[in-house]
Amino acid sequence: MATLTLKKKNNSSKPSPDGERRAPLRGKGVSRPRQTLEQAQAERQERQAEFDKRRAAEERMSAAPRGRPEPRSDARPGPRGEARRDARPAGGNFRREDGPPQRDQRDQRDQRGPRAEGPAAEPRRDQRRASGPRPSYPPQREGWGEPQRPAPRQRAEHRERMPSDEGERLSKRMGELGMASRREADEWIAAGWVRVDGKMAVLGQRVGPEVKIEVDQRAHKEQAKQVTILLHKPIGYVSGQAEDGYEPASVLVRSNTQWSDDASGIKYHIGHTRGLAPAGRLDIDSTGLLVLTQDGRVAKVLIGEDSNVEKEYLVRVEFVGLNGEPVGPGRAMEQMPHERMALLNHGLELDGVQLKPAKVSWANEDQLRFVLREGRKRQIRRMCELVGLKVVGLKRVRIGRINLGHLPAGQWRFLAPWERFD
């Protein structure tokens, strides 16, 4: 049976035969001992002194004047007998102050012996290609006239599809027809989903009133995925982007704030919060129905230039009078003159622009009901100031056919597929 024996490791720390203990061997990876602060400072000063000395020497050499070499007395004649212009100093050497003398290569060729007489050797191809004027495109020939670069087929097709300066922009035309918003129309055109008279449309194209516009089914499918959200905005939130430290109302659109009685049948996911934009605004001190949508068609219906959708508000007011007008005790409905109530319905101006007719009536003794077909900035509050009323509370309860209903403050629901504002 074989046995296995293990050799003991050689311990270099053991004492040597002469009785002395040897230090362990140190390999290449062992670093040198660390310098003291005084040694490091001395080494740095020494390096700095060497650098300053070398730099001063270079400056002296660059500042020294250099003389112009004198022409050689034994200049060789040129091919026609005249002396060569590129005369060199005698000896053919150019002495440099910052290096060893360098001999000119032509002098080295002269030392080899006289050149052989005869026709000059033909230059190499690469030399012939590099010398002389560059050829034009296409090459000039007699009778050709000026060179013209032919246009490829793609360039010709692009010129045919370039938008003209006549007619109306295609995206604006699609918005007027209710196909999509201008932004959506531009996105569809860029994706190649729009055709005009059978040809693919291009961005910026202008069309006439009689053209036939066709939209790919893929665009309609993408449009069907867009959602509209109805939110009961509480006081303290802004409608659009965050401002003055106040959060936008869109932060309230979360899975845990969806109304439990939402009957739309749409299942919420995080993609529904992307690209939400308010279609109409409510002041930070106002509450009520706020529409957030991803669909440009909905935004056009509610806030477009030709929008005619009604917005209904309940406004709690106090009568404060005009320019120190005495105000006695009582309710606002009793104190306010009838002729000022008529001005609220029609006859007021804001910023020099006549307001559209409105429907204003008393809901109770201190609350007015406003029905407007336009949305100017802080319109209701400014209208009330013009007739001596102070707005205490404002709530939007209806937009078109959609009512706020029993939707709690701070919660939201989807606009159902069968619901419409107009």
C-alpha cells in the first residue's frame, strides 16, 4: 500500500545555522517606505527649481535672433541656364541652435555623383493623382457646357411631395373636421398614417377645400386608447403646472382615489396618467368639476376657439357695494339692485372686450347660478366685482352634458365611452 508524505514548508524566519535570524525576503510588490513631510517638501522644491531652470533656458533660445542664410556662390544652373532661386548657404548645412546640424537631402544627392542625362522618369500613380488640379464633377469636355449633377429619383419624389404655399395646413384642416387635434394630426402625419388624395402626406403640407383626407386604422386605435378623467378638484390645487408651491390637480389621479361608483368599466393603469392636460381651468380658490384628458378632440370641444359648451357654476356672494356705497344689513339678493343683475347677464366688458351673453340667476338668498359659454381668466370673480359683489365660494357643477353629481372632493372617475360633453 502506498503512503503519502507531506514536505514541511521552508520557514525563512527560522534561525540560520550560524545562529542569526534572517529577515524575510521582500518581493517586487512591496512599496518603498513612506516619506516624511520635510522630505516630500524638499523633493518638490528640487523639482520646481529644475523646471524653472529648464524653462528659462528655452525662453532664452526662443528670444535669440536668427540670421538669414546667405546664398551659395556656387549655385547650380537651372534647366534653362539661369541660377536656381532656392539658394542655400555654403556647405549645404543648416545649423540649428537647439540640435545637431542637419545636412540638406539635396546636398547628399549631389555627393553621389552627377545625374544621368535623359528623359525624366515617369511619376508614380499616387504622385500623379496628388499633383495638378482636381477634376470637376462631371469631367469637362468640349460641347458639354456647365456641369450638372443629376438628381436621384428620391429627390424628385421629395420635390413632388413638398408642401405648397397655397391652401390651409393639413393639421389645421383635420382639426376643423374633428378628426384630431393639431398635435395629434402632426404625429399621425409623421407616422405615415394620413393620405391626401391617395398620396402619403408630409409635415407642413397645405391642402385645398376639395381634397380627400384618409386616416389609417392604426391612428383610430391609438386614439381609442386615450382616456378622459373627471376630477372633483378641492381648494388648494392648481389646474395646470405646479406654481407658487401648490401642487397640480393631476397628482390626485391615483389608483386609491378612483371613485368606487365609477361605472365606465375602464381598468386603471399607470399609463392613464401620462400626457394628461386640463381642458379648462379652475382657480386655486375654486372647487368642482375639472376635466383632464389625453384626447385632443375632447380638448378642442371644451376649450377650442369655436367651443360653445356650457359651464355651470354655483357662486356664493356678499354685497359690498361700489366706491363706498352704503350697505345695510340683509341678504345679497335683497341688497343688490335689479339693474346690476341685468348687467351680469349681458353688458359687461373685461379688458376692453365685450363678454358673451350669460345666464345668471339666484339659486338662493346668497348664492348665484352662472351658466357661461366662455372661459376668461377669473371671469366670474371679476364680473361680480364690477357690480359690487364679493365672491366667497365658487364651485363648478356641470360641463356640457356631464354633471359633477355625487363625485366626492379629491376623487375622480373615467369618462364612459357613451358619455359626451356636446
